[in-house]
Amino acid sequence: MFALEALLIRRQHETGEWVLYSNVDREEFIKRKLKYKTRFYLTSGSKEYVPDGRPNFHTPFARKFIEGLRSYGGEDGILTFNEMLTFIEKASPEPRHGEFGDNEPGSDFLFISSFDQ
């Protein structure tokens, strides 16, 4: 399995030393993130005009969004909401994002690649 992220955990070794990081495999990461209700939004702009871009091409927002999807989530095959933001934040005008309703802390929106990892 792929190690996805380091987690701060608070448990003591038999030696009495604190263990600061532990790797989580892909399935455990997905399970942990999807157990909470996610209510995020992502828009191409606010109330201002958002350009359509050049004729016969994607909008600037859509182009960056597709670029994020084409990353296939990197080595672990999982693209998180925050990772997607690193792609779209470069679009102009600046896209808007946030949470709404009863979004639960610790939740995430995941794009999971179907390619074998």
C-alpha cells in the first residue's frame, strides 16, 4: 500500500518516547476522510464577470480544473479538495471556495483515480 500522509498521533512507545508520525495506507486514508459529511463549494468566481476564455477552448477556470484532474492525484492516486485548490488558485479571476451547511470537521472531497497504483 502507498503511504499517503503522516499523522500526528499521541501514543507512547514502550521506551517512553512520543511517536510523532505514522504512515496511513491508501484505503485507510479514504475510509477516514469519507466517514464525515462534506459540504464544500468551488466556483469560477464571485459576483464579478468571469471570462469565457478564447473561442473553442475551455474557460480559464475549467482549464485549471482539468489540469488538476489530469494529475490523477499524484503517486497515491487521490486528489483531495485542497490539492485541487493548488491547481485552480492560479486561474484569473480568482476562484472562490469554502464550506456550507452542515460540513463536518475532518471531511474532504476526494477524486480517486481508477488507474492501478
